[in-house]
Amino acid sequence: MAIRKVSVGKPIPAGSSTVFYTVPDGYRASWSLLYAVNHTSSAKALTVTWHDASENIDIDVFYLYPLGAKNYLKMDGGSWVMLEEGDTVTLAGESGMDGDAICSFELERNNN
């Protein structure tokens, strides 16, 4: 079964949240990497949420994480968050946040 690797990069929204990635229909995804950078000169809170569509619940991966001034957060290290079709990753930055994020996923077609 072929695995397709995908990276998505977007600005982190300040004072609101945005769907960063949605697993396409017919696929499952292994979420392997998150980089988030804060460009501002003061610490800003970052929330990263996984929405499990099959259970209709939100799981905070990071909740109000204090991302330091001119600093970054890196989630990796051989661990995976397994996502199913329709699941989403949402990012929200504190008001005044100026930052960017990159997430990487490995997509595989469902056999169901």
C-alpha cells in the first residue's frame, strides 16, 4: 500500500482558531511532526487540537502552551497521532500572535 507524505504550512491565527488540516475521505493519516514558531517579542499561548470525527470529540494536544518570544515548539520523536478520515487538526494563537506552523502527515488509503 502506497504511503503519501504531506506537509502543510500556514500562519497561526491570532485570537482565533483555524482548521489547519483535514484528513481526506478514504484516507487515514499518521501525524508525525509539528513545528510552531512565535515571531513576536513576547510569549504567546498556543492551542493545538485534534478533532476525532468518529467520536465527535476534541482532544487538546497542547492547551495554552506558552510559546516563548522568538522561540519554537517541535513535536516529533518517533511518536504518532493516528487520524482517520474527516479528523482535523486545529491551531489557535493568543491575541497578538505572529507565528507560523508546519505539520507533516503520512497518508494511507483505507481498506474499509
